[in-house]
Amino acid sequence: MKILIVEDEELAVKKLKKTLSDVDDGAEVVGIADSINGTVEWLQNNPAPDLILMDIELSDGQSFEIFSRAEVRSAVVFTTSYDEYALKAFKVNSIDYLLKPIQKEDLASALKKYRQMKQLYKDDDTKPALSVDALVKELQQKLQPKEYRKRFLVKHGQKLVSIDVDEIAYFFSDGRLNFFKTDDNRKFVVDYTMDELEDMLDPQQFFRISRAFYVAVKSISQIHDYFGNRLLLQLKPAVDKEAIVSREKVSDFKRWMGK
């Protein structure tokens, strides 16, 4: 199996070559490119390898640009430091992804998958040719920075007012209604479920501590241990309900707070 490595970190290249030799005696690295330009030039001047191990982030941009500048006739396995959950949907057809630091068993699995896909397409002439175009477009869309909600239009007496998200301290449920409180202690009904809010708000700023509470990091003034391996938060402005971090969310909450 002839392999092209596209990676701009010299140490990462060395580790990847060593891991390849450990997991597959038949793997031969036929080229190394460290940039978009270098990869395009290599592809234009060399026979297509069987497989390309390609880092997403290169020194001169995202490697997706390679596909618009050169014909890629090889199967591709992306290597990336992106979060696993952001990319798990892209294990399709001939393309896989490996999270850095790359583990032997993951690389071995990707090479096995490549061989299986190659055999599948080889034995069935009715199947379309291997292509990365659709996946590259989907990856580009997925990895673009997500736009989060910037303001909410809410009812205030007989009027509608717009409240910036930056002014909101926390969201909470009370009975069948959901509310939010602002930093200056104003309270408004919000016409969204907590599940819907979870998709609207920047996870760097807001965390859902339980079914009933979604808090901004700025609103947390104190954190106390609570029975049942839970945490009790003291929020500002004060709230007349207990803001408790549920047991299953404690670990994630601590990471979110920077522990």
C-alpha cells in the first residue's frame, strides 16, 4: 500500500511513519507534503497513491482547498485535533478520520477499512467510483464557526423588547414556563424549551446544569458540594430555586469551569 502523508509538523510525521511501520508491514510512504501548495504539486507530478493521510489544518490553510486545486484519486483518511463528536458523522465510504495523537489501533482500523472498501468497489462494477467531494463539502460546513443566538425578543407588559444574550445571567424552568433573568435582575418568559435553548447558546458561555437550569459562567458566584455527589451553585442575581448541578453533569461542569 502506497501512502502519501500530508502533515506540517515534523514530529507528527515521524510518529506517523513509525506507527505505520508498526501496524502494517506493507505500508510504504511514497511522499510527504507539508502544505496545500506542496500537496497540490506532489499530486500533479506523481502517480496517485493508494491512500492519503491528510491533516486538516496546515500551515497555509485548511487542506480542503487541495480538492479544488488538484484531482484527488486516492482514498483519504483525515488526521485532526478536532473534537470527536464534531466529526463522528463523517466515517463514510472510503474516508475515515483519526484523532491526534494517533493510536496504533485506530490507524490499523483505518487501514483495514481502506482495504475492505477497495475490495468492495473492485468487485462490484455497479458501485460509483470512490469520491471525496461530498464529504469535503460537508466537513467544511461542519467545521465553520457556528452562529449562536445574539438576542431574544420577549414580552414586557404590552410591548416586545429585545434582550442581548450578553445581558442574560441564566435560564430556568418554573412549572410549565421557561424564564431567564438578566444581570440587572429583570425576569422574562422565553418561548423556547430548554432543549431548544441548548442548541442556540454558545457552550463556551452557557452550561446546562440540569433539566431546569442553563447558566452563564458569569452568573456563578460560589460552588458548594451537595449531597448525592452533586454541586450547589450560588447565582447572581439570586434565584429562589436551588441551582443544582446534576450528578451526571458534574464532571463536564468542572471541565467547563476550567478545572
